[in-house]
Amino acid sequence: MAKAKAIVHGAVSLVSAIANQKGATLGISLIVEAIVGTSPGKGITIQSKNKTLSSRLINKTVEKILTKKELEQNKITIILESEIPTGYGLKSSSAISSAVALACAKIFKPELTDQQILLAGVDASIESKVSITGAYDDACSCYFGGFNVTDNSKKKIIRSEKIPANLRAIILVPFNRKRGNVKNLKILSSVFLNAWKLAKNTNYWEAMIINGLATSTILNSDPRIITSLLEKGAIAASISGNGPAIAAIVKKGNEHNVKRVFSALEGNIIVSKVNNKQAEVYEL
């Protein structure tokens, strides 16, 4: 009988990796908690208030960490609590798979490195078809916090650094969940590549703005929202992931005007601190 609890944070997109497998993200402080418990028997039980969670993703993640023999001999119970809305581009699946992998590793494979734990979640995301690219960029910011610029095809972090702590992410989670066709992002692959190069050279906000204009044009969102947010004092703004959530980055104290742009639209507004903290795990 063993029990471990992992805490992993969410993230928002700076540059979408769909077109070129090259992405950039930044950590936000919304959290996912996974408590993994083992008892004699077999099978995986998931308890969560969220009905849209992918149990396939969670099962695959467990299978990446445990051996066949360990799966035969242990009944695994997973309790998940998440502050991150699922299915809006706010990296909930990366955070969930990382949290489950981290808690399982604490019990069964304490020798695993951060990179191995992270990749367990990434590979599970691809195999369970939750993500096209495996979302290595998303997983890095969820797991390590900070800014992360990645090459997803090589599963490599190209650049990583802390985010200034005086920044806030203001996020609109629209009531309408409709998204455009993500495959069409490839039409602008050269634009996304240029945005990624800017991020690689630490021009994160310029990269995010270009990404915001390009993704909103293709994913059925209004690009004028991005310009309105900038006009009202946002440092940068973009659709996050494949949307439909929109994230604006502001200096602390400037939240009010940006929230006003969002309050004219149909949706819930979330204000989050940025996150530089790495994922944590404890034995219970």
C-alpha cells in the first residue's frame, strides 16, 4: 500500500507547434493534483469531478511507468482535481498526464529523471490520440514552469527561462467551444516558424502576438480581439493551443482594462499568476 500526490501547473501558448513541430509556451499557476494510491489486486480506477477527462490518456500514462508485472499485481486508484478547464487549449491534458506519471514514478520508479517522466506523458498523449504532436512544448511549461521554447520532433528544449513574476495571464474561456480546422494552421507554417524564431531569441511577446493573429484568423476567432487587447494595455495576446481560449499577458495592476475587453464577449474570465515552479511530488 503506497500513496503519492503530484502537483503540476497549466500553461498557455506563445507559438503553436501544430504547423512545424516547433512550439513555445509559458507556465501559469492553475494547478492539477493527482493522488495515486496502490492496493493489492489489479485494474486502474479514476475518480474526478470532470466528466470530459480522457481515461484513455490516464491509463496509457500509467502503463508507460509501470511494468506489466506491476500492473498485474497492483490495483491503482487515481484521484484527480483540476483548476484547468479541459478542451480549451489551456494544456489540461499535458498537466494531467505529467501529474499521473510523476505520482506513479514516485511509488514505482523513483530513479526516473524529470525528462523520462515528462516523456511518459508525451508518449501517452500521442498514443491515446489526445494530441497530434505529443505537445512536448505544453508539457515542458506545465512540468518545469517558466518560458519554454521547444523542438517537439526532437523532444528537446531549445530555450528555457523564468518569467518576470509581476505578470498576470488573463484568460477568456468562451461559452462557445467551436474551433476551426487545426490542420489549416499549416497554411501559415512560415509565419509560425518566424514567430518561433522570435521566441527562440527571447522576443516572446512579439512571437505571441504574431501567433495570436495567425491562429485567430484560421481558428474562427476574431483577430480584432487580439488588437483590442493590445490597445487596452496587454503586453501580448493569443489564442492558446487550438483554442478557443484566448490568453492576454499583462503587468500586475493593468488587469482591469483587459478584463473589460473580455467582459464584452461571451465566456468566463480567469486571472492567473504566471508560474516558474517545477512540478512537485510527495509521499502520503
